[in-house]
Amino acid sequence: MLAVGVVAEVFAPHGPDLPAFDFALCADRPGPVTTDVGMPVTVAHGLDRLASAELLIALPSAGFRTAPGPAVLDALRRAHARGALVAAHCVGAFALAAAGLLDGRRATTHWRFAELLARRHPDVSVESDALYVDEGSIVTGAGAAAGFDMCLHLLRREYGAALANTVARDMVLPSHRDGGQAQYLTAPVPEDARDERLADVLAWARAHLHEPLPVAELARRAAMSKRSFARRFTAATGTTPHAWLRNLRLSGAEELLETTDLPVEEIARRVGYGSAAVLREQFVRRRGVPPRSYRRSFTNAP
């Protein structure tokens, strides 16, 4: 039921200024489908609905250890062959593996079942710690709430950071999480006063992104030593302060490139890079293209 809610919420209407997605639930046998919470979901469409879909997401089910029927596997193969983007949330990856779509590719699934996926499908390179894995026409996501990460990544990839950020804000979610599944195997941060201080520091850093923001300053504001702050930051976020700030700056640059005609030099200043050259170097290394090429992908700006 959680998986249905995740994809339905991400691709639901989020305002008149955003793209409207034609969302549908499909099954090999339309009708009521029992969920893990006992509440049935009525599935209105059969597999014929997949014939025109641009994106298919295989959702998890309690029966994932048994391969879907031939009609489902064939529908997945045909969709991929005609150029549709095929994704899987959690143990939905087992359906894609059974269809042969993951052979020779990297993939992920819920950490609890990653070893089983690797054992059953040795031609699949299973990354048990990833929140999602993008292999171009095939995208797989980890379990439970990582479905939000995967779906927001799909929005970001196809429509840009501005849209993904808007949808994430609407759902009161971070638009991107660093780190992998390992940080979520146990509760990473106990609930105490230090957590509130850390949250306040992160909020302050977001508001002062244009400043240098050395770790020593962040630690001072959290009333911690630099070493304790770095350790606690990693436990809470799954990544280092430097990596967190880098991703925040690059995401901010993406949104400004998509939604404004500001010069790259000004964008670099606003997100905390010393020069356009530094922004360009980081953007090429982390995003694969220079800022101006990225802007041309989303706007008509020169």
C-alpha cells in the first residue's frame, strides 16, 4: 500500500503550473487487489494500458519470490523494446529481473532482499546500498520511502530540478538525499536536543549558501567540536558536510539555470562558488555537462 501511495502522490497534480501526468494502476487481471494492510485497491486497467505508457513502475508485492505470469513479463519486455522508461520500486525489481531487463545492468532493491536478487539473477550487478540506480532506460529503487527518492529522481531527470524541488516541497520532503540504504538500517539519530541544534544549523546553511560555510563555522553554530559535528552530521544525513554542501550548491545552480536567465557568474556567486570556472568544473564532474549546456536542455537561453 505504501508503494501505491508513493507513486500516486509524486505523480499526482501539484498545481496548474506543473505538468499533469496521466497516472493509472494496471494489473494482469483488473479488479480488487488486496494490499498488505488489508485494504483492497481497485485496479481499473489491464495490461493493454501499458502499450502507450511512457513510464512503467513495477510495484512490490508479497508474492515477489514467484515470477509474474508470461503476459506480464511480455508486456514489460515490449514496453522496454519500444522505448518506454521502465522502473521498479523495492522488490518490484524481481519482476524486471525475471523479464531479463536487468541482465548485464546494475540494479538495486530493498537491502533485505538484495542478496536474494543477486543469487537468483547472477547476470545482474546488485548494488545493495543504493537508494536508486539509473541505467538509462531502466531505473530501480530501494525499499519503502526510497520510492520517493527514485520518483523524484525521475522527475528531476526528465523535467529538471525546479519541478522536482517543487513537488518535493509540496510533499514536505527533501528533493534529494545523499548516502545509501545503510544509513537507514537502524535509527541514525536519537531524538534529543542536539538533533534540533543540527537541524537549525542545516537550515541556516541553506539560507547562507552564498557564503563560504566552512565546517568549523557550522560546528561552532552547533556548539560542537569540528570532529563531533562531522561524526554526528554523517550519522544524521548519511553523508559528509562537504558532500552535503556540494550537492546543495549544485541543486541550487540547477534550479537557477532552469528558471532564470542570470549569467553563470552570478549563479556561481549565489550558490557559494568563488567563480564561474569553479562551478563549471564541479558541474561537469558531477552532472556530466557544463552549466550552459545544461541550461540549453531546459530553456532557450544562450
